[in-house]
Amino acid sequence: MTDAIRKVIVDLGDRKYDILVGRGLIKNAASHLKPLLRRQRVAIVTDDAVARLHLPALEKSLDAAGIRHSSIVLPQGEGTKSFAELERLTEWLLGESIERGDLVIALGGGVIGDLTGFAASILRRGVDFAQIPTTLLSQVDSSVGGKTGINTKHGKNLAGAFHQPRIVLADTDALETLPMREFLAGYAEVVKYGLIGDREFFDWLETNLDKLKQGDIDARIHAIVKSCEAKAATVAADEREGGVRALLNLGHTFGHALEAATGFSERLVHGEGVAIGMALAFELSARLGLCPRQDAVRVRNHLERAGLPFRLSDVQGGLPDADTLISLMGQDKKVVDGKLTFILARGIGEAFITRDVDPGALRELLREREPA
């Protein structure tokens, strides 16, 4: 077991920042945050579940360092990524007299990180914020790269901004408090990095899956660091998703449509939608003759072994028909000139971007996988 803190740098010139990964980062947060402060004052945004588990340790660290703080506790769940909660949070931050140069801290999973980052981006036309992600999904994905936003009635993350954090503190101790379902939802995003461009990492995940699920700290730190390194390199090359960064959306065009179809509810959490989406993307790639059939089977088998859903029929409560799902995909942010953007694969570790997918093949795939 190691207590070493690993560092990944997101190199964006004068806006570059560190991702720190390891144990004890919440209880020692002040030492990492203090150098970023213009005045000894922060505002903390969290949710009711995370507040019970982790807010006291963060507050104790800030108190010991002489950093004044206030906090707002929002409801847990995807419904918090809304205009109503954005307004509530923004008005609270203004009421707390948060200024440019102050630091807003997002303590929580992807919902809190996305909402807080968006509020910080529009508050006084931009204030600094820090990410302290407490879920595996947020540690390896949503806390890194500056994508912030909320959901609308038309779909997921359709209102937002690019706003980079000043620092990311990924405390692996926080993962010990996660229900297995939430851990696995984050694991889907870890698998994604292997499928996009690192076949060796996918091989490693196949070998070390049980260690990761059982809480092996060294294995978890390695998986998080590898994921963050992959995302950091992609963000540095394409911050605003004009090209290669779109590869990070493997499985997401399908997954976001599935989340919308289930009302952004607990029936299907984000990582589960991504898992099904990745399996569908590899299946479609195989059917189109782009990807070896055995690679599509290997992906499906790994997701199944992990305990993740990989079929449309795995979604509790059923789904709408194929045409409705395709219509929901049409609300995706990455639609260009009315054409859907898909991330497909020539094999494990060989993902690519395309807008040239036969609608008939897509419809057939979704129809065949509709639940009976």
C-alpha cells in the first residue's frame, strides 16, 4: 500500500493545473489550496450525501490553516444539474460576496463539479474554482478538462461553458465510501480510456479488475492516473473539442440518449449509459466491418464481468423504440449539420470519429436489441 501522491499536469500554458491523486487529499486539502488563494476565503459547494461523509474533514483542514469558509449543501442526483439550482447557487455565491480571484470548491461527484464549474464561469464573468471529486467517475473524467454545464429539457449538458479548474484533488480514500454501483459507473469511464487509444491499458484492466473492485489502493491509483494522463493529453491537444477530444465521447452519443429516455433518473446512471453505449459502438463497428468481431465480444464480456449493463434490455423499466432513441441522439451537442457524430473503433485501442454512419444499420442495431 502506498501513501505517495501522484501528479498529472494538464498543460494549457498559463492556465495549466495539477491533478493530484492519492490518499488523504481531503483532510490535507488546505495545504494544496492555500497557494491558490488571493485572500483566505473559500466557498464550498457539495450535496447532502457528500456533506455527511467528507465536508467535516475538509472544513477541519481549512480551519487549521486559517482559511475562512462557508458551504451550501444541494440535493444529491442528476436533477440538481438544472437552471433552478444554477440560479440558487449563483445567488448564494453572490450573497457570500465571492469575488474574482476567490476560490469556489466543488466537493462531490460529477453533478456538483459540473454545476459548480458552470456557476463559477458565469459569476462576475468568471471566478476560480477547484475540483475535489469524490466519485471514481468524477476523478477520471468530469473533474478534468473544464467542461461544465447543466441539463435542459432537450437533453444532457446542453447549457454550459468551458472553464478550467485551478487544481483537482482526487482523494482515493473517498472511493471507499462509494456504493459498488457508483464505483462501477466510474469504472466504465476508466475502461473507455483503454478502448479509445490504449490496448495495453485495457489488457491491464482485464487482469486487475478484481483488485480494483476489492479496493486495492495501488491498482486504483494506477487506474486513475492512467485515465487522467490520457484525458490531460487530449485536453491539452484540443481544449474545446474541435477535433480529437471528441474521442472521449466513446459510448456517450448512445449513453446520453439512454439517460434522456430514462428521465435522467436512478434507473440508469451516467456510467451505466456509457457502458451500454460503448458495447453498442463496438457492435456497430463490427457489423460495419470496421472492427474484428472478437474485439466487440471482448468488450461486452469485460463489461459483463465487471457487473455493468451492456445491452438495452439491461435498462430497468424498458426503453422507447429505436426511432425515439435516434431522435434523442439528435439532441447531442456534437451534431454537425444535422448529422450525428459517432465514435467507432477499428479495434480495442483504435477509436475514431465519424459522421458517416448508415442510418439503416443504426436503426437495425437498436431494434434488434430492444427488450422483448
